[in-house]
Amino acid sequence: MTEIHGFTQIKERAVPEEASTLHLYRHEKTGARVLHMKNTDDNKVFAIAFPTPPLGSTGNCHILEHCVLNGSRKYKTKEPFMDLLQSSLQTFLNAMTYPDKTVYPIASRNSADFHNLMDLYLDAVFYPHVLEDDRIFRQEGWHYAIDRPEDPLTLSGVVYNEMRGAMSSPEDQVFDAIMRSLYQGTIYADNAGGDPYRIPDLTYEAFCDFHRTYYHPSNAYIFLYGAIDEEATFDHLASYLDAFDKKEVQGLPDVVARVEAPITKEVPFSIDTGEDEEGQTFFSLSWLVDRARTDEVRYLYNLMDQVLVKSESSSLRRAILEEVGAKDLLSEVWDLKEVGFSLVAKGVDPDKKDLFLEVVDREIRRMVEEGLDHDLMAGLLQSLEFDLREKQGMATKGILFMAMALSEGIYGADPMDRIAYEDTLRSVRAMVREGALEAYIRDKLLDNPNRVFLVHTPQAGLNAQRDRDLAASLADYKAGLSEEEIRALIQSNKDLADRQNRPDSPEAKATIPRLGREDLPDHLVRVPREVRESDRATYLLHDLPTSGITYLTLVFDLAHFAEADLPYVTLVSDLMGRLSTRTLSYRDYEVQEDLLTGGITLTPKVYDRQGSLDFRGKLLLSTKFLGLDKLSAGLDLMADQVLRTRFDETDRIREVMTIILSSMEMGMVNDGSGVALQRAVAQVTPSGAYNDRLKGLSYYLWLKDLAKTYGPKDQAKLEEIYRRLFLTAKPLVNITGSGQDLDRVMEGVEDFLAALPGKSEPACDFSFQPDKKALAFSLTSDVQFVAMASLMDPDQAAYGGHFQVLSNIMSNTYLYTEIRAKGGAYGQGLALGTNQVAGAFSYRDPQLRRTLDIFRTLPDQVAKLDLADDDLVRFIIGSVGRVDGPMTENQKGLFDLSNYLRDVDSAFHDRILREIKDTRLDDLRALADPLRQAWDQASVVVLGSKEAIDKDRDLFDEVRRI
């Protein structure tokens, strides 16, 4: 057996489909397991994971994940994680809490950086400073907040506030209720992220004991990926693990979830005070279907999800939308030690619960008895193969392999079986042809008593009432405290603030490893581009190794559409491919789309032209092919969508609009800061306003109104827009793939374009006037998303590399300290864009007025910025890492397309890189006045709870409910 630094190899396996070899090791002294996926990828990955059964719904695993990165034995600053995030060339740096494990992954293409990050995480997980300093626990987890004796007692903490935001959306509350019922009696019934009303049950003592129990090498799984120096890396691992002796760790309890008989019950979820409860009920039907496994059956329960719910051709989906009247049908595969499957009908009439159950049983039974369509299954299997080959579009693909290895490996299964997929996929195809999926669905759903049916009923103001009860409970608790105990609480808050405000000493900073300027690249990525012209199009060809996949994007102009037409452009784009054509029903179209291509999408997109406020509105028609044997048929199918889509299916159009609105509403809660910032930018730049009409809040509000009144005039308008959508005399065509395939794809595109009009219409003017209004949009959320944006005068400060450096500094120092550490928000940042836009934002923020006040102080903070040369170099290195991130081959092709449309070349990117590297402190301070003048004309947009917005109503010019 191979041995290296106390690690013994116990298994080896080649994975030719990934040009890799898997090596599984055991650390002899502690029993720690190490899986090394060895290959030539220089984007190296390290991760350490621990099985972590949560202590109820107190969020202890989540809080611990945060806390261990706030200083350790070796790294003495307050937050070494942030220090390296600011100054690393990392391509991935994060930590994640799952229902039964906690994972700490890093990635970097620079070897020194890789070992720096790896060392930070090893020291953090085994020797965290939080075990000696409870202020870290109170900052990241929860604490009683009080500054003066007369103040009311409140709760605060980063994870506490994060989970208030996470658990305020209806969908998150619904899925949490499902897990509580389906997995009752197991750790999976607990909320590992933390229930905000249970987080205060966690004591510091229990928190520390949990770390001492589970954060031990004997309970560790380590993953390595890429072209690592094995000798140095295993020596590095041994330097930590050898300090421990083997320990018996009670890992994940082997408690099997069992529902003895079908369960039916009603559970409430909270919506905003005063919000209409009608039409907001959910039905969920869930089953326990399997144990975690890595063989062919693993693919069956994921295919079951696709065929029953995700596919538009599903008769179950159709019946629930049409007969039950649901606004949308959602699903979840609970990929845990005990695998679950849930169907969730959104926006239903609570009186139709019997009909829902009848329809589910009838349609699943029909699909099983009649057999699944062979073309449908072939298309779904091809989509699965696309995902496996493309690594879901992740440029740092080692992170995906890490997730695959840990998914079942954490339960003791062989992780190699999960990563090596080609033979398994071949077997799955054969099994599906023989009816294995129908048999699996019958066994796991129709004949399975382990199921739970829940009616999720909306209750307006439920969380608001819980908050009032909490405030009363805190008041009672405070009333029972002595004056001395209240003074002690006030002092503990002062101690926490002192830690947050205290700058790190030079000695502490010296413990943080850093790269040097010599580690930085001389130029950024060069994407090969060959430009060819034909009578019908301009071609950008990118000869890149794409694993047999060819990517195609056709670019059409939108300049001929008037401003009032723009939301119709997006709606038509969203509808195409989801409506029938004159030759295929929309169900059959979807089947053929999966069978012949990797998907066909239409995406309106805005490209800012470099150095001006001009922009280009474009429509991207994109697809991809696995091999070229289906190229001709795939392009014919795309032509069917482009030339023969029908807009006379009124009910279907209304249905799709409802689904789009539902998806956008979920996105507002998950990416509220992005939505708020996009709307704020819309008030200060023409391209932002144009983009807002296409797909921002303006589009959402327009679509919401249209969905209520849609009729024949609207159908006529959609048909008119559709006829004009592809009026471009000479489209731009972007093709990325292997060199020998590019000519063949180009020939096929020429034939496709021959059927299009081949002409253009005159461009329309887009009128724009800046508007510095402060807008607030209330939605179902217990936290806020705050954004502020303006335009910096290019005559005072033209965009350059120093913009990137200042963004890095202010986002990760001043804003981080004030908005996250002190204010309790989960995220924050300052973005300074190439289009001269300055934007500040916060994410899942319990504050509102205070955050805006902090934003407004940014110019003063920039003016008095004071950094030692070593500190400035750290931020320069981190800024280079942000502009030099890894890309997939497809992303490289799209990056070059964007450069072409923005009038940007490699010289521009190299100039920005050079300016980042040459940034001086005076360059940064010089941005203070331009930022101050911009802030005087800034727009403000807030998404948040009705209660918080009403409290600060004086800040806003307009308030509106979403």
C-alpha cells in the first residue's frame, strides 16, 4: 500500500471521463479520511468536513461555522477569513452548513495561496479563538442587546438576523414544515441553520462542548482536488492531524425516519401584517423514498423529480395546474441519509385538498401504467449528461466534485462511485428502457405508506405576533434582573463593541499570510477569437476544448423597439419555448428540445458601451449540442420556435405569467439586495432604466398588472412583438467549441438565418431623466435589503483599476464592520462599476435608517482612508483575484462576446489590471469628492418588511406593496 506522511492509501480508481485518478487515504493516527482527485487542473481545491448532528433548531452548527473563522491559535486578527478574502487570489472561499454536515472548502490556482488558505481553515476548525472569547459567539450567534438601562432588551446576532430573513419567505417556511413532519424523530426534523425563535436557547457552554465533540480529525472528511504538490500537501495535513489521538466520535445517529401511517395535518406560515391571505395556501405531499446510495438508483429518484414535476409534458403537472388551480408546482428531492421527495402546489384553494390528493394518485398511476414516453426519457437523460459534463457551469469544478464526494461519503458510502459516472449512466439508460423508473415510482410513491400531506395556511402577521410575544418575554426577563445584572448586560455589549471597533494590531496582522506583487499575473485571460463575415451574419468563433459540447448564441438587435414595448419583448421571450408552435404542442416541443439540444433560451440583455453612457439592447438566442449528429434537427426545432410560435393559447399564457411572477417573487427574497440595487441604478443611468423595463422591478409590476387583465388586445400586441423580434439585417453569431466543429455549425446557422427576414427597422429613441427618489417596496420578509446608487462624474474620476481596489477595501472593512458585525446584516458591499455607477447595498439587514446613514458616510471614510503599504498591497492582491477569476470554456466565449459588444479589448482589461497593481493611497482618497457629489444625487431603494418601512416612512418619496 502507498503511504505518505502517516496516510495509507486504501483504494485507487481511474476516472477517464474526468482525466483523473481517485485516491482514498486513511490517516493512521486518527482515522481521518482523505480523498484526492488527482489531475492536471491548476485550480486546486481543499475541503474539510465534519458530520454534525444539530442541537435541535438552535442553529449551533451554523453559528459554529461562522465563529471558527473569527480568529484562531495561529491567526490573531479579529477575522482572518475576511483578511484573506480581501487579499487572496482565491477562486472559492466559503463555509457551508448542511442538515447533517459542516463543510469548509477553499480553492486557488496559486500554490502559495492554496496552502495559506488551507492552513487558515485547518487552524480555524481545530483551534478556534471562540472557545476562549464568548464575544465571537455573541456577535455571530446571538446576544441580548441593550445600551442604556432604560432601553428595551432586544436580540441581535449575524446568524440570528440571517435566519430571520431566511425563514420569513413563505416557501422557506413551507419546506421547513415539511422536514419537521416527514423526518420527525430524526435530526432532519431540526433546522440546522437555526429557527430564529429557538436560536436564543443555545448556550455558550453547549456550543463549546459541541465543537470539542465533533471537530476532531477522527470525525473529519478531507477532500483534495487538482494538480497539488502531494508531498507538501500531505505533510501540511499531517502537521495538524498528528497532534491528535484517535477518538470515538458518535457520528450521525442511525435513526431511520418512519411514518407509521399516512399523516394529514394543517400547519400555518406567516405573511405580512395586513396582507390578503386568499390564494396563498400551499399543499405538500411528501414521501420517504430511499436510503442514500451511489449506484444507479440514485439517478432514478432524481429522474422521478424531472418526469413528474419539472417536465412540462408531465400530466401530473398539467392536472395540478389546470384542475386544482395551483399557481405553480414545486418539488424537492431531500438528498439526505434518508431520501425524501416532496410535491408542493402553490397558491391553491384550501377546499380542494381532496381533489389534489385524488389528482396526484390518478396521474402518477396513469403515467406508471401507460409507461413513460421514450423520447421524454431520452431527452431527460441527455440533460443529465449535459449537467455531468458541464459540472453545472461551475468554473471551479473541484467544488462540485467535493459536493459529490461528501453527499453520500459522509454516510460511509464509497464516494468514488458517485464521481465516476459514465458506466453508471450507461446502466441507467438500459434500466430506464426496461421500465425501471416506472417500477421505482410505483414502489416508492403509489405503494408507499411513508407519506405526509400538509395544508400550509397563511396567517397574516404571525411572525409579527411572535415578535410581540418575544418582546414581552424579553421585557419580563429584564424586569426580573437586578440593576447589577442589567449593568453587566450593558457592559457585555460595550465589550463586544470594543472588540468590533478595535483595529487589529501590527503583531496580529503579521500572523496573516500574504502573497506579494510578484504572485500577480501580467495580463488577464485571452480568449481566442476568429471573426468571419458572411452576407447573413458576423461570426465570432472560439476554438476551445469544450468536452464535445458546442455552444451557440445568435444576437439580435432590440433598438427598434419603443420604450413601452420593452416589457412585451421580455414576456414574448419568456413565453417562447413554453407555448405550442404550429407543428408541435408545447409539451412535445419540450421533449424534442431536451432530445436534440441542451436547451434553447431567449434572453434580453443590456451591454454598456465602455467609456460612455451609451448601451446596446440585445436579444440572445442560445443553445448547445452534445456532438453534432443532431445539429440540423436541433436548428430546425429552433426555427420552429422562432417562426411558428402560437399566441392563441390564452389559458396557457396566463398560466406561464403566473409561474414567472411566482419565480420572481421567490427571487426577491433570495436576492433582494440585487433587485433593490438594480432598481436604484435604473434611476440614475439610461442602461439601468432600460434593463429595469426589461427584467427589473418595473417589469415585475407591469407583468403583475397584465396578468390580472390579459385579453385579446394583449394577445395582438404579443403577436406584433413576436413578428418584429428577429428583425436584424445581420445578426452577430457567437460559437464556442472544438475547431473542427466550428465550420459545420456555421454552415447550419447560415441555413437557419436564410429563413429569417434579414432586415432591420429604424432605431427608436430611449428617453431618460435621472430621478433621485427614495422608494420602498414592502414584501413578506423580516429583514431589509437596502440599496443606494448614483453616477460618478467621469470628468472628475474616470473608471480605472483603483475603483476595484476601493470597492474591495470599503466592502470588507468599514461596511463589513458597521453593517455586518455591528448592525447584524448578513451581507454588504460597495460596487463601483465600469459604467461609472457607484452602488452600496446590504443583504438580510435588520436595520434600515442606520444602514442608509452608514452609506452616506462613505465619502468621509474614503477621504480619511489610512493604510500601511503592506495593507494596501493585500487589498490590491484581492482585487486582482476578483478580475482574474476562472471561467468555463462557455463562459470564456460569452465573455468575449460581451467584450465585442461593449467595445472592449484585451488592452482595456490589461490596463485595469495594471492600474490595480499600481494603485496608491492618494488614488483612493481622490475618489472621495466624486463619490460625495454622486451621493448628493443618489437614489435609494429598499425592499423589506412593512413594519420596518412604516417605522421609517419619512425616508421615502414612495412606498409600494409587492
